[in-house]
Amino acid sequence: MKASISVAIVGLAWFSTYVSAQPNKDLYELQERCGKRAAEVFEREYGPVSDDKDGQTLFNYENHYSARLKKCFFLEIAMSYEREKEKPGPKIMRLFDLNDNREYGTFVSGPTESTPLACVVRGKNCQSESEWRQLVKPFMGE
């Protein structure tokens, strides 16, 4: 009797470990897929640097799979440098749902750090980059 109880307990422990590990494996695979898709989109549509007669734009990105929203988010980051003025130009950040190609937010820095030309996430306006980052936090981190 004691042996069968021990076997049952070990079996239940193994099963509960397997069941709890399975969602973590699924989440990991979704995160991996999101990262690969983001890298493909970045490589295909952006590239690290764009040169033109007025200056240079440096591109970067961040991605995040939101398990809560079941979406892959892509944060496009573009930093400009104006040759003529020899100073940094606007900084542009746009947040997308990568699979639906739906824009969630836009930030465009203005002539001074305190005056963005655009600062909005899902219809909510903001006044600074730090405020914009707070508004995108539910999509880019959990």
C-alpha cells in the first residue's frame, strides 16, 4: 500500500511539473518567434543607417512578445543627424503590433527636449519621451 501511494505521489509530482513547464515552453517559443520576425522586418525594411544629402539616420528596434495581449510588438527607433547644422535632428519612435501591422504609438522629438512634435499612444497624448515610455510600458514589458 505504501509503495503504491509513493508511486502515485511521484506520478502526480511529475505530471504537475510537466504541466507547469509546458506553458513556459510555449511562451518561450512565442517570444523566439516574435524576436525572429522583428529581426526579419528590421533587416528588410530599415537597416542600421540611411544616408542622404541632408544627413544620416540611424535605425534600431526593440521587440517584445506580450503574453497578456498575445501580440508581438515592434518598437522602431530612428535617430537623425543633420549635416548642415552639425547637430542631432529629430528622434522618431513608433510602436507597432508586428503581426497586424497596426500602429500603437508615435513619438517625435522637437527642437528642444521638452517639446515633442508628436507624443501619443493609443489616443493618449503625452508631453515628453519619458511619459511616452511609460505609456508604451504595458505593451513592451510585463
